[in-house]
Amino acid sequence: MARSHRKPAPGTLAAPPDPDTLPCLTIGSVDHEARGVAHLDDGKVAFIDGALPGEVVRARIFKRKPSYEQGDVARIERAGADRVVPRCPHFGVCGGCNMQHAHPSAQVAYKQRILEDNLARIGRVKAEVILPTIQGPAWGYRHRARLSVRLVLKKGGVLVGFHERNSSFVAELQRCDILTPQVSALIQPLKALVAQLSLADRLPQIEVAVGEQVTVLVLRILQPLTVEDESLLRAFADAHAVQFWTQTKGPDTVAPLYPLHAPGLTYTLPEFGIEMPFGPAEFTQVNPQINRMLVGRAMRLLQPQPGQRIADLFCGLGNFSLPIAALGADVVGVEGSAALVRRAAENAAHNGLSDRASFTVADLFQATPDSLAALGAFDGMLIDPPRDGAVEVVKSLGGEGRPARIVYVSCNPATLARDAQILVHQQGYRLACAGVANMFPHTAHVESIALFTR
């Protein structure tokens, strides 16, 4: 039986355990957090950070519970076929990625298996067709990021990057290969810049938003900038072709600083002839290449037609709404944020689609049969909720006005599976197809899409 390692007495250093004395485990799969999964002789499950399917590893166990144990790899006795050398020198310390040790194609296969396992175990459903995985570039894909900033004198000054794995400390990064090359190249210059500012210890994060024509850096500042600070920021913006914004409190305090007349942030959906303006604090997908393919697949599954009426629930700034309208259907977008509803309406006008796209504010987490019925009858519906899913929406569907086709885009396979159970076993839908979109390569995040039909 594996035992947790005792913590050393205060003031002492614990010698690392001899790997030969540690349990030897055979890894059968990975879980939703990219941990290797092994089954122990006593019926427990062990979750092992850094282990991959097919591997035999010696594991340090640091947590024991009645039904499971948790640990990490001390030594690999037999490497699996999926293992590769991580590209990033910071892998294992930085918490931004946790799957770089697996080949990109293997990562996709793991995510597909996680989706199918969740549908079967939680939803008690099986897709009639498994869709081909939506894949794109494995590196340089991330157009949105939140970089933490810390002044740590004992580490030489300012750190800019992601948190260390399972820690609130900031990893000491030299570069980040999942960020766009331009943003990755800014990490070292940003360290030097922040170190010169009067509020170097009062600037906890930098939000990054990359558009088609501009890169915006939003500085979260906890005290006002001085005249000298602003001069340094202007020089940096000119030298590195970025635009600075500031945020003093909540998202409504985000405001441009310099240059004031830069191009606006936009992304495009070329298949539908759409340009989407957005603000640096507004939600957009981090991976524009995958988003384009995901929107295209959603439209092919939903099949919006002229004369049809389609609902887009959790519509955000219109990412799916406007392609629906561009294909000729009338779309009603529903979103809980009034600011996003205004943005969606502006984007519809920007693309000449206001006559076929309308938007309304509603809390869909409080949906009821009456509130959905008040929206009217729909031929089709697209649901794109946050991680909590759309359980109240799917429970409230019913009557003659319910849609014949529902496309469900999910960022959490567990809540998709829960909602699929309701749609299939209570609402009379079929799970026609499902598949994953690798929106976040080298992480365990699973984005998926499913079609339900009546």
C-alpha cells in the first residue's frame, strides 16, 4: 500500500525518497486534469501528475483518501508511445500548460475519450456519430491571456507570466510558445518596463488581447500613473507597436491610454464575410483559428435557412448569431450581460445584419418554461454556455415550439453530459453527433460540440 510522505520537521530538509522504494504503477488513461490514472490492488484509483497512458512509473504519493490517491512521477520505468520532450523550458513549473509531454495528436485523442466517457458515465448517452476533431496550430495560438505581474526582489526584480503549477507564485518565464510570437517576445521587455514604473508593486496583472490590426495590453493598476510612468508607456507602445489601456477597478473602468487613435480590436469569420469588433475586457475565444472552424461546423450542423427562426442562447457578442443571420435565418440572441447585448447589436449593424438579428437580456441560469416560451417558437437553437452549462434551459424546453435541432457548444464535458441526459432521456431528443475542438492545445481543457435532433 502506498503511503503519503511525512512532512519534514520545521527547520529541516526532507531527503527525496529513493524511487526504488516507491509504488510502481501502470497507467491506463488520463483524466480531465491530464493526470495519469492507475488502478490499485485495493480498488482505489491513483491520479499521477505527469504520467501518460501505457506507462509504468514510480510515483510519489502526496495525498491519500478513502477512495483515491494522488501523486506525481518520480521515475518513468517504461515510457509510453505518446511521450515527447516538452518544447517549453518552463514546462512543469509554469501552470499555463500541463500536456506538453504528450504528442499533440495524443492530446486530441485523450480529449475525445474524456468527452465520450463523460457522455456515457454522467449522461448515459452515446453519440450516434463521433465527429472528426477540429484542430489547428499547436503553437502561437493564444490571442487572449492574463499575465500575472509580481515584484520579487529576491528573484531579481519583476516577474511577468503565468502562475506556477498549483501555486500563487508567478513563474519566471523567458518566453511562452503558446502566446503569439509578438506577445511572447514582449515578456522580457515588459519586465524591464514595469521595473521602471512608480507602481511596480501595484500592478498585479496585464491582460492581453490580440486583434487583426492591433495588440492591446490592459494594465491593472492599483494607484494612479505618474507623468513619468505615462512617458515610459508611450515610448514602449511606440517601440513595440502595442496599445496600452488601464483598468483601475472593475471591467467598466477599462479605458484606452495610448495611442488613443489606434485601430479597434477585431476578429473575422471569413467564411461568412463577418468582422467582429470587440473590447479588450469582452469575452472572445483565445484561439481565432479554431473559433472559425467551430463556427463553420456549428452552422453546418444547425443548417439555418432563410425563413427560419433560430435562437442563440448565451450569445455573447454575436459569435454564432451573426453567421446564422448571414445564412438568411432570423436570429434571436439571448445573453445575461446588457453590455454584451449592446455589443452584439452593434456588431450586427456593423455587418449589415440588423434586419435579421435581434438581441435581448435574460438570465438563462434562471430559465423557466414560461420565460423560454415568451421568446416564441424556434426552428433551431444554438446553446453556448459557460462551464456551468445550461441545465435550466434544457429542463425548460417543451411544447410545440421547441426546436427540431439543437447545437450545443460546450467548454465542460461534464455539464454537457448532464444536460445531454436531460435532452435525451427527458425531452425526447437524439444525440446525433458529438466531437471535440482543440481550442487549447497543451492543456487539459476540452471544448466540444454536439447536435441534438428530434
